[in-house]
Amino acid sequence: MADDNRFEAKIDDFNLEMETIEDAIEKSIAKYEFPFRDGAMLEDMGQKARVVKIRCYWYEETYETHKDFMKHLEKKELFELLHPKYGLTKGSIDSVSIRHDDRKKTAEVDISFTEGLITKEGAEPKYVNKGAVDWGVEEGFATGQTELIEELEADARDLLGTEVKEILSTVLDPAKGLVDQFTGISAKAREYVKEAQSFVTGLTGVLSAITNPADSLLAMITYPGTLPGIVIGTIARTLERYVSLYDTLRTSPARFLSSLKGSFDLLADDAGGSGFSKYVKIASAQRRALETAYIFRDDEDSRDVVKRLESTPSFDALGNYIKPGSTEEILTVDEIETILADVRTDIQEAVDLSRKMTSLRATAADLLFHVSEIKLERDKITTVTTQNALPLHLICLKYGLPYNYANRLNSINRIKNPSFTPAGEVRIYVR
């Protein structure tokens, strides 16, 4: 019978009674030491192979099977150890020590088991990507389009009264004139439809040479064929054409969003006389919020690439410098907060126009939550003063930054010659 320290386990197809004698876990730490710096920069290179020492027992009726087990240990392939604590692991048996007594039919075998690779060979480090902010904002955008249609319908009821039912429920043919498809409506209602037709015709001609992308979010949203659906759908597609026009500016997020805002504001001003300016302003805020979410998502993707590069050694085993790969610039905390403040101003103005737009408030909350989360991980920026001209790499080492942070420091300082950074104030990251 097994005592309290023993347990049932298995090596390959052999059921065993064993106990754990020793379990050793070690980390592989690389130490980088630099002149005139106390201590060392440490880099975690992962976990060393875990060694588990176990003792197996055979007695009486199981005694003879230990001979088959010893014969089985001669194989050169990896062994499978099914352990009640560690689960199923694969590895090698480094050493075996056996003690047996044929008279008492008992045997004890001490085994040193070294665990194999836990992760796949060449696996890259994984980072939490908070770029998923665009998922919630996309859902809010789609909901917001429905809310905007409902807002137009409510305004039409307030303006036209009971006869608005026919205008809101009739499915129209966009290829034909809107006015001609309504009969028996009052002069006031006809004037409203005529104004909507003029508005839609004007937007359709804006940037008509640009085709709306087939794989965009709008392509997955179905707008009803009623007059409100046609108006709101036309506004959304026009705004999307402006997004396509400025697509090449995405590498400069602040300029991209500023260009969108300028064009969207002009579009709203042009619609001011038609009475549909309100919907253009609300739709513009929705679109700018969506594009902001895309910018934050792409920035997080770029940041993951930068983190992977920064986690790689800067020097090889012979001390030669390894040039890091090229990466896109990532947004600083200040830039992120500026973008967020700008788009939240747009959203607030849109909410003031319609308190029923709950999706806009949810979108603002999603963006704020995302920024609050990434600010906890983003490196802060401070200003230091150097007394002499120094290479940017040496400034990194002086203030405890990895060697390959130099590119990021240059992007926030715009130094003409990073090899001779002038004495004076230099902005650096604080880790």
C-alpha cells in the first residue's frame, strides 16, 4: 500500500507508484554591465529546463514488472510523464539509480526527469493588445446609424404631423426623383420631400469620382429604402469618401483627423440652409470617433512590434551591435490625450443636438476607458538636462533605458545628429 507521500503516476504505458524527491525550477537571466554604472541590466531569457527527481516503488505482485520498465528506459525517444501535479509532460530521463531485493521482492528506482520545451521553438513573446477598442466603437457606430434614422423620423413627425406616416413608410426607388414617388401629400410635406431630394442630390455629387470601399463597415450596414434611410445612408457614404480621400495621411493621425474635421464642418455648413445640417454634424462625430478607434488600434499594433524589437538583445555574443528593424512611430501619451479630447468635444456637441443618441455616449466611454488603460502601460516622458554633447545611445544608458530606445528618443526630440546630441534639455522616457 502506498503511504501519504506516494501517488499513482505513469511513464509511457507503465503505471507506477512514486513520490517526488526534488523539484527544481531555475530562470535564465542575462546580465549586461556597463562602465560607470552600478549594478547590471537584467534580461529574462526564459525558464531553464525543469528537473524532477522521483522515486518509484515495486513490491510483491508488481515486482517483476520493474525489469520490463528498466528495459524500456533504454529507448532514445522522449518519455511521457503523467504526473498528478504537473499533468502530462514530455522529456528525457537523465539518470536512473536502482535498489532491489529479490528475497523480499521489492525494488526502488530513483529517476531524474528533465522536462522538454514548454513553448514551441521560436515562439514570439505575446503581448496584450488593447487595440480591440475598435470592436466596441464599430458596434456603437452601427447602432448610431439606426438611432440617427430614428432621430430624423421623430423630427419629421414633429414637423409634419399625422401625414408623415406615408413619407416615412414608403419604400422609394433611389434611381427616381423622391418627389415624384409621393402623391396626395400636402404642400408642406411636398416641400419637405423636395428639400430632402435636393440635399441627397447635392451630397451624391460630392467626391463622386471616389468609390466607397467594398470591405468597409458601411458595406455591412443595411439602410432602409425609406426617405430617412436614404438621407442618412447618403450622409454616411459621403463622409466615407472623405475618409478615403485623406487615407494617405493616416501615418500622421493628428493631421488626418484635423483634415476630416475641416471637411466635415464645411459639409455641415453647406447643408445649413436645408435643415439637414443637424444630421451631418451628428454623423460626422460618429465617423470621427470610429476613425479615432482605428488609429488607437493601429497604434497598439505598432506598439506591440516595437516592444518585440526592444525585447531582443542589442548585441550578439561577440559584442557586435545588432541593428534593430524599422518600425512605425507610435503615439506618445500627450498625443493620445490630445486626440481623445478633440474627438470627445465633437461627441459632446453631437449629444447636445440629440440627447437620445445613447450610442455616442457609449462610444465616448469606450474611448476614454481604452486611453485610461494604455496610459498605465505607456512610458511617461520627462525632461532632463545634459552638460555635454553625448550620443543618444549613451543618454539612454545614463538614464536606465535600453540601448535600442534611442530611436524613440529621437522621434520625440527631432535631433539633427543623434551621435552628437547637444548639451541642454532632452526629453526622455521614464520606465
